[in-house]
Amino acid sequence: NDQFIDDADYYNAYCLYFDKFIQAYEEEGIPITGLAYQNEAYSYTPYPGCSWTAATTGKFLADYLGPYMAEHQPGVTLIAGTMNTGSWDVYQAILNTPDIGDYVKQVGFQWEGRNQIANVHAAFPSYEMVQTESECGSGTFDWNAAAHTFELCNHYLTNGVTTYTYWNAILKDMGYSTWGWRQNSLVQVSTATNTPLYCAEYYAYKHYTHLIPSGSRILTCDPSNLLTSALTPDGNVVVVIGNDGTAEKTLTVDIDGKAIVCTLPGKSFTSY
């Protein structure tokens, strides 16, 4: 259903709201370079949100927000998303909207959206694919949360994203949100001692962020072995591998005819 009112006056007002928001941040020295029209528009949520149908999404982006931003904020990239649905018909309806490709340049995926990224990439290759929110779990801060994030990074890179976004960086104590949902983070801080704890997810995520810098090119991804390889801007080949099983695992990796034997302890993340 549409929780946003399907009326030109409201669409035009929403465009103006975005414009004023971007201007206000720019005045504080914070440039906004990308804009998603809505967070998780395909769920009814206990947190602030607004659901949209595919038809009104396409209309708003192609007929209102796209033309408005092209005139008033031409340096801002428009994102279709954040797409948190696994329904293929929703993506088709939005991205087949006439003229939408003149304005929207990226499609942003999260949560159930992971199930359609390969189809969107194949059917609509002109769009850049980005991952807009890592799955935040349930406040366990444990190995399983780290293993899940590690697999998510591998999955999205396998399917051609250029950007991966983690959610949340730092949370206090048990990670409760303002609506009572416990979530994970990279760093957990005790308010009693003001002490930071670098969680397992921090180290899982660091294998990608620390060793595969911006500007790298993904070479090979092997989801069955949680392997990602990349060529960095300075010419190095980085291989990131995860072992989410309990037993030691050995892989032989061929890089340009040179083999390296990788011995991976159980429940580990390793980079070469």
C-alpha cells in the first residue's frame, strides 16, 4: 500500500524538502552526494518509515524527484531504494518506468533485496548496484553475527556492487534501539566503564575495508568458499577467505599460475 499520499502537491513538497535538507547540510560543510527517496519502502515498520507501491515509486522518481534534482541539485546521485524486497515484479515495475533511467543512476539493496540483485544486474545493466545497509542482527555481538556479515560482503561483491554500507558502527551496552530492538555493531561501548569492545564483526569487516581499498577491482568471488579476490590500485592481489565451519579447512588458490595453499582454522577469517 501507499502511505505516501499520491498527489502532485505532496510530491512537489517532498522534492522541496529534500532540496532544503541538502542545502542545510551543505551550509554546515557536509556535502550530500547521493539520495535514496525512502528507507525500506516495502515494509510496515515500528520505526519511522513510509511504504510505497512500485507504481508510485516509479512515478515519483521519474516525474518529480528526478527532474527537480536535475535542475536544483545536479551533483546528487539518485538511488532507487533502499530496496528491501525480494519481489522481482517490484523491481521490474519501477525500473521499467518511462524516463526513470534519465535520472536514477543507482539501485540500492538491503535485507531481502539481496535475493534480486543478480536479476536486476542482468536485466538492467546500466544501473550501478550498491548495498545500502548491512543486516544489524539481534545484539549478540558474537561470532555468528560476524560470520553472517562476512558472508553478506562476499554475496554482494559476488553480484557486482560497488559500495557496501555497514549498520551500526558503534552502539552502547546491549545495543538497544529507541524502539527496543537489540542490534549488533562493530564496536560495543559500556556506559558504566566507558570502555570500547571491538566485536567479532569489526574484524570480519576489516578484512574487506582495510585490505580492499576504494578503487580496487574485484577479480573473483567464490560464495561456496567465502572467497573474494581483488586487484588494488597499487597492483596488489588481495584474497579474503572465510571458514564458517568448526573444522580446519585447506584451499589451494591459483593466482596467475602461482599456487598458494591456504590453511584456514575453524571459525576464522583470513587474508593474503
